[in-house]
Amino acid sequence: MKNWFTTRLTHPVVNALTAAAITLCLNIPFFEKAYRLVDPSTGHTWLFLLSMPWVSFFGLFSILMLAEVVWLAFPVAILFILLASSAQYFISSYSIIVDRSMVANMANTTAAESFALVTPQLVGYFVLTAIIPIIVLFIVRRLTHQPFLRRISWALIALLVSGSGTYLISNSFYKDYASLFRNNRELITYLSPSNGIAAALSWYKHERTANLPLIRFGEDAHQTAAHLSGKPSLTILVVGETTRAQDVGLGGYARQTTPLLAKDNVIYYPNTLSCGTSTAVSVPCMFSGMGHDHYNDELANHREGLLDIVQQVGVNVLWRENDGGCKGACARVPTEEMTAQNLPGMCIDGECYDQVLFHNLQRYIDKQTGNTLIVLHTIGSHGPTYNHRYPDSFKYYTPTCDTNEVQHCSNQQLVNTYDNTIRYMDAMVDQGSQLLQANSQRFTTSLVYLSDHGESLGEDGVYLHGLPYSVAPIQQKHVPLLIWLSQDYQQRYAVDKKCRVDQAKLMQTSQDNLFPTLLGLFGVQTREYQPQLDLLTHCRGKA
């Protein structure tokens, strides 16, 4: 047996079989996507499609043969199999795209959120497409051996053959490849294992900038006299998570999923877009003051933002966290990690209902004597375990999807479960406005709610979120935004309600509006303040 392996399955043959297996068995989403993008109506386009597996094979084979020279072919093959197997599963199951943002999501997610993605299907798939092939590869390579000089010779031959094959293909189909990938840049993110490697390297390069010297921002900021005299201001900013506008009753959804907020005299902005499609992008973007068109995540990593400016002028700032981190937005302000408190009745298995954000919050408010901003970062409607986002008392819509394998639930079950999370969000934000009203004797109060991004619930086979902004469906970008102002605030600063209602219906808003609107609520003047983006600018002085 050993002699047969030694003579037949040499290292080049093993590496060629490994490259072929990864190309043909672990890149199915890539070839499916390419087939849909290329119209195979002629012989030339069919040959073009058939050339793609060869390009992938030649690339993988060359890398494995080069690694063979330094005895690293086996660990490199293991890495490639693990990356390609995991990428194919999540691309096929949830239609995600493997890029830097997705790596950032993985790096910033909590243990509970990670375990929520572990399903029997994932385990079975991983065993079949990764563990078993790696075991077979290990056995085969243990039974094969080649002298060093022969490995060198085979590596050179492999490079010559692969280089020649790649040259012939590129020379024959250069225009086709150039056109396809220039017009469909996201296609490369489907090709494994290069997608995972490129995304990880891009993420690492980006993360290095986080340690650069801090850049000051808005140093000329100061509050107007009107906000420094009389009753201090108290504002609650609720940062939502994965709440899409499509399912919000205030925006005209068929179900009234926000019955409490509908009675709270909030102003709802129905045409609001997010800065990104993941928390790792949207949260730092909305607090950066750069705006979607000019957002630079590397700069945001080491530059002050909204909370720094507000705190600089003397506003007391508190960030309460229930979603695994603020992604740098709260790096220099007092922060309370509510999940870590593991409060009975509110927290289960490392995750908490958003109600935990109000725990002893009144006690904090009682100690404040000046202008105060409280940011509540919710876990909101984060999937795939939507059924974990609300207690049983909020199971308004049934039947529900009570599993993390959402792709196997019916659309009605999935929507029902998701809409229950919106009902819970409605109660949670209403609780915030009630808390502010209870403190209206001491403070002039206001509340803002803005979700970080939306969510796909199986539309066109897409689930969850995180697709590149340019190709993401509207469900991942259209988010709810609302403002509640106390009667005291409206009268004190002459903000006309009818004006706000009329404007909200017509305005095209986005997360770009948060930065100037929060500055405006506290009367902060700075050259970084853009009054035209402040949602209240045109309605001040009209009451």
C-alpha cells in the first residue's frame, strides 16, 4: 500500500488534487455568480467560463508547490481548505460577501453572537468539507516522501506549467476578464481562499492605524449662552442595531409595530439611509462628522468625534453598551458595559435584553447637575437569533422562527420574529421618553433614535447584513430615525412642531444628519457644525 502511494501519489499529484478539490468543490458560489454575470450564449463565452477554474487551479497549485520547497505545503493546504470551506458555507447560507468589513464584524462580535451562528448544519458541513479532507490529506502526505532536490525540480516545473497556462488563458480572454471584474468588483470576494486572505490583510492594515497619534477635532467648540443658563439639557440618544425601516410602523408598514411611539409625538424621518451595512462601519461613521461620502475609517480610528466635542464643551457624557462595543466612538468618554453585569432576569448566556440599559439609570441622572448626554447602544434586532432579542411577553406575531438557521424558516415565521423585535424596540424607546418626562422638572429633555443599519430577511436569497454598500439591497441601508422633543424644549428654543412634521415627510436624510443635529440640540457652535444638515435648523425660531 505504502509503495503504491509512494510511486503514484507524489507530492505534485497530491498538491494538484488539493488545488483541484478547492477550486471545484469549495468555490461553487463563485462559479454560480460568474455564470449569472456572463451570458453563455456563444462558444467564446462558454470557453471563457470554462477557463475560470483553470486560472484558480493554476494559482493554487503554484502556491502549494512553492510551499513544498520549505516544507509548508501541508499547513498552507489546511489553511486554504478551512478558509474556503467556511467562506462557501456563509456565502451560500446567508449571501454574505467576504471583505474587510466582514472580517471587522468577526473581530468585533461577541462570543454569544458567534455561537448563535453555530448550527448542526454548519458543524456537519464543516466536518464534510474541511475536517475529513484534512484528515485524508494528512494520511496521504504521511505515506509520501520526496527528496529535497526533486521537490525543487517539481516546484520549478509546476511554476512553468502554471505560468504558461495562465498566460495562454489571459492572452485569449484578457478583455473578458478585465470587463467582468471591472464592472463587477464584488465578484472577486466570492473566490476562495483568496477572498479571506485579502480581507484579513486589508483588515490588519487598517487596524494598525488605530495606534496612530490622536487628531484633535472641533477644538473651537463652545456652547451658546442660551444653553448655559436656565435648566440644563438632558438628551438620550438610542443607537439601534439591525433595525430596518421597512418593518417600522411609524413609516407606514402594514403592521403597527410601533404603537407606543405613535402616541409619543415623535417626529419620524421615513427616508433615512445608513452610512454602512455593518456596525463596524456605521457607528464610527455616524459619530465621526465625516459623512458617508467622505468617511475614512482609518482616520476615524484616531480622530476625535462627536462625543469628544460635546464632552469638551462641558456636557456630561455616558455611553451604556449592550451590543459588544462602540467601535471606537466612545473611546474617550465614560462607558458602562451592561452585559458584563449579568443581571438576573435581564441577561441569559452572555446576552441581555435592551431593558438592561435602563438599570439604575435614574440613579445616574439624579447625580447630574449640568447638561447631559446619555447614549444607549442596543442589541436591537441583531440576528440570526432574533427570537433571543425580546422576552416571551413580546411574542405578538406567531408562528416564530425559533432557531438560528433562519434560512430554513418560512418567510412568515422569520418576519414575525423580526417584527417582534421591533415591538420590543418600540417599548424600549418609549421607556426612554417616559424617563425623560419624569425628569422634566430638572431638565429640558429630548431623545433621538437612529439604527446603525438594516437587515435582509431572505429577499432574493439574502440574509443578515454586511454586504458592500454599492451592492447591498435597500433593506440593509434604509433605517429608522426619529426625534422626540419635550414641550419645554420646543418652547424654550422655539422649535415649531408643524414645520418639523412637514419637513420630515419630504427630507432625504441619513446618518450624516446625526452629528450636526446632536450639536444643535446642545447649542454647540464650531466650524465643524453644518447647520444645513441639522434636522432642526429650519424650524428653530418659528414657534
